[in-house]
Amino acid sequence: IAEWTIEQVEQALSRPLPNGMLKQLPKKNKRTGETVYLDYIPWHTVNRILSKYAPGWQGRVVRTEQIGDELVLTFALTIPTADGEVTREATGSEKLDCGSYGETAANAESQAFRRAAARFGLGLYLYDK
């Protein structure tokens, strides 16, 4: 049985993370052509953080569809709290021919999982940059 309220879970997850837990993703600025580096939290780190601050969390893919040349996936993350179970959903997408590290569905799920966790506050401050 969960002891923390949803407010307490969100407060714990919203704290800034040590830089050592973050990775950087190079992105090309479409306007200037300059390469910028975006901080992100790897999915396995999200998993560990949720297990520590939201024990009993559950996640599942609730929808998968192809839109144009992309796979779009919706992920539902449920966290048990003293207030009851709280679920938040988010989407992730990846080109069908991603041409990058990993596999299309796994990359889309990782993105959706991380975004669903951000809806509880985890790493949300990273989107401010």
C-alpha cells in the first residue's frame, strides 16, 4: 500500500537530477544549422528513479499507430499513491526507418515512457531549456 500522496510523489520526482544521471543528444538547429546538445534522462534511469520514489509503478503501451512514415505509440504510466492509483499518458514517435541506434518501436516506447514520467514531474525542468 502506497504511503505517499500524489503531491509528495510529484515533489520527489520534480527535484533536479545530478548531471551524471543525464545524457546528451545532439540535435541540429533547423534555423541556424548549428548543433546543440539536449539533456535527457535515459529510460533505464527513469525506471530506477520510479522504483525508488514510486514503488509499485506500472507502465503499458495502450496504443500504437502509423502516421505517415512514423510509428506513434501511447504509453500509460500508473503510480500507486495514498490517494489511489494515478495514471498519466504520453506519446512517443520514431521514423519507421529510424536509421539511428535502436529499433523503431523500442525508441518510440522509450520516448513515451520518459514523457509519461515527466507528466509526474520527473525531469520536467529539462523541457524549460
